[in-house]
Amino acid sequence: MDWWHSQISSPYYFLVFGAIFLVAAVVSTCTGKTYGRYGGWASRAKEPTKFWWGVAIYCIAGICFIAYFLYKVYGLSN
């Protein structure tokens, strides 16, 4: 049980999730389409507000996950 708990409580998962969200933001920006709310797709040309909100959410989520990873690994420097 100790091995399993150490695997699922590893802080590196936050780094992986953060990287996935940032890559999703970059891919969405390059392709011009992002996954929107309620299972739809938002196009940069047709719905620019929804598109940029989706990209912003991906970026913020990625930055938050990476910041939490850095906090868990390095802690606060007093």
C-alpha cells in the first residue's frame, strides 16, 4: 500500500497536467479551434470571445498546476 500511495501522491502529476494544459492552449491557438463549454467547439473566426476565453482558461489552469508543483517541490523560501 505504501508504494501505491507514494505513486498517486507524487507532485510530478501536477507538472504533467500543467504541461498538458499549456500544450492544449498552444495547439488551440495554432489551429484556431478550441473545445468549448457543453461539448462544442469554438472557432477563432466565428466566435472570437468564446475562443479566447477557452485559451485563457487553458493557460491559467496550466500555470496554476505548474505553480502548485513548484510549491510542493520547493516550498516557500523564507
